[in-house]
Amino acid sequence: MTFDHPEQPDSVLPDVSPRTVSVLLEHGHLDLLVEAAGTIRAGGPGAWQCAQGAARELSRRGDREAAWQVVAPYARTRTWVAVKTAAELLESWGRAEEALALVRTREGEDRLAAPVEARLLVVLGRVQEAIDLLRPHLDDWYYLQGLVDATEGAGRDEQVLELLAHHVEQELRTGRPLQATVMLARVLERQGRLDEAVEALQRNLDTGNSISVNVVEELARLLARHGRLRDLEELTTRSYGQYAVGELIGKLEEAGRTDAAFAAARRAASDRPTRGSALLADLLVRHGRPAEALEAARPLLADRDCGCHEQDLLAKLLEHGHIDTAHDLLAELVSRPPQVSDDEDGRVYLAEWEEKLTGLRIWLLAESGRADEAIGILEGFSDDEFWLRRETLAGILDRQGRPDEAIAVLAASTDSLEAYELSDLLIRQGRAREGFAVFTKAPDAPFSSVLTR
């Protein structure tokens, strides 16, 4: 069967990514990053990513002057990410005043700048200036978090709590700003006022316009951190308790109370078949009961809207050595295709489901020691019939210790989405310049056009 996907435009190649930069550094190619970073005016591929990675690595090695020479031309463009990176370097070198001056070049022009500026002011002992800077903008959750983070340990918690109180009341009335109660609870907790932090979060859940998952999860984590398992268990019995059950199960396991953990998971599975079944299945897998895990997961697998549950469960079965059960699960999925309408939408959904199962089968075979079978399936498809066929095949070949074959598979491709995998392979095989060159090929040309062998 042919699986159709939206066409991917190949007129623009992907840039060198942070992933590529990490691989280059891992294999000792700092010099190539520095060289690429120098192409700012020529607009070379991934010039900024290379500059950022090179500057940070040079700084880590103690070569501050070289690091600054790499990053300074980008900081002068006043692009926020470059300004922030340069300021971080300056601060790490004990030059917080210079970092502050640099960040202030973006003041009023970038939402992300003010919390960074506030933190630097606190570092310099100018806490009131930091508070005054953020105070007018606390209707924005990002600035609320910036205020709480910047003032930690600065001796101004009471003042911060006073500022937050108004916004907490506003959040209870209107739902905005988000996170106000969460931020209040964090300040109370760091003051040692645990009961008040719990009360604030619970009040939000009891009187707010709607239930915020963030607040439930914050309260669950707070109770778990402080070992208040009875309160945490009571929280899981509420209408929104499904978002707290995971914390309870984890803490009960940690305390060696396995039977109680199973009881909590089974209650959750009964009350909330999708989320609860996932938690119960995970617990059963961890405790070596794969057949029961498969049975527990049936409501989860019947809900096929997410599309992620099957692979999650298969991965956990493999991780714990339950290979046969994983194959049984996949066979069951194949035997029970979803019931769809007899129209175009139904046919598209069914085709996507079949492709997903094919991908899972290939992945499962490769991960369970049957790579030759996985390779055979992929070789039976054309590139048009299986999306990213070459990347998938190359990954399996590489893991089988056949990197040259993997490179050959990708080198024949024209699909820009496969540049990252090919680049990584080449770098790991000592062909770093070619790994970099894959990002410079002509749009419709194969990658082999920029390789030297």
C-alpha cells in the first residue's frame, strides 16, 4: 500500500542544528565551528548555531578572548538569542555590569529581555530596581515567574508576596494571569510556610473559574516533596485527581509500599480509563507482569486518537525484556483495525493507521534483534511508499555496525529532512567537513553531490 504525505518543500535546506553542533564538538571539531561562525556576513548555513556552540565551548576551556571574538559580531546585531548568549558568557566571567548593559539594548523591544535584566540587577545587589522593572508587567505569567526566580535568596520574599497577592485574586476571578497562585505557593514554600502554600493552591482549585492542570500538578509535587502522602492520596480522590495519581504512585513505590501503589493505580484505571490505564500498565511492566500490563492497557489502546500509547507501551515492554509480549501486542493491533466510515476521511485514517503499524513493526523488529527482517521490509518499499524510508533504513544499518551502507543510503537522497542524520553519520565517521557540507547542497540534488567520496 502507498502511504501519502504532504509534500515537503525542498527549496530551503535545513540549517545546521544544535544537534549537529553537539556532534561536532563531541568529535573534536571546534575549529570547524569557529570557521563556520565567521560566515555571518555571507549568511553561511547555521552560522549562529555554530557561533553559539563554539563560544560556549571556548569559554568552558577558559579561552574567553576567543569566545568573545566569536560571539560579539552576532551580539552587535541585537538579535535576542545572541544578546542573551553573550550576556550569559559575560556574567559567567564576573562581568555582570557589562552583561546588564548588553541586555538593556533589548529593553522594551523583546518580552524575554526584562526577566533576564531583573536577574542581573539582583546579582549586582540592585534588588529594588529589579522588582520595579517587573512590577508593571505582572499580568504576564512570564514576568511573574521572572520575579519569583530573580528574587530567590534576595531577602525580599515578603514584598514579592504582597505583589503576588493582587494577581492571585485576579486569577481566581478571571483565570488570568496564569501561574499566579503557583508562583505564590513557590515563594511560601521557600519560606518554609508549607501549610499556607498548600492552602493557596487548594483555594485556587476550590474557587477558581476552572480547574488548572498546572495547579493540580504543582500541589501534587509539593505534597510529594514533603512526604505528605495522606494529603496526596486525598487529592487523587477529587474530580481532577487523575493529574495527581502519578506522583502518588511514584512516592508509594519509593517508600516500598508496592501494594498501595497498585491499589492507587487500579482506582485510577477504574475512574479514568485512558490516563489511569496507562499508569497501571506502566506499573505492571516495571514489576515484571507483562501479560497483566497488556490486559490493563486495553482501554488505552482502544482510544486511538492520541496515536502515541502503542509505541510507549511497546518501548516499556522492550526496556524490561518482555519481547514476546511486545510482539503479541503488535499482532493484536494488526488484527483489530479501527472501525472507520466508508468515505475519504475514513480511508485516510485507515491508511495512516496501517502505516503507523508498519513503522512500529519495523522498529520493534530492529529493537528486538531482528534487524535483517526490518531491513527487508524497508527495502520492499519505495521512498514514495514509506515516509523517511531512507532515514529509517540508515538508522538500522548504523546500529548494526554498517555505517558505510547507511551513508550510501542517505547520500542518494534529495530530501532535505534527512540532512541531520547524514551529517551525524559523516561526522562520526571522521568526515566532518562533508558532514557540514550536506547543508549546502542544491535543492534538488542528491547529497552525494557535495560529498568527496
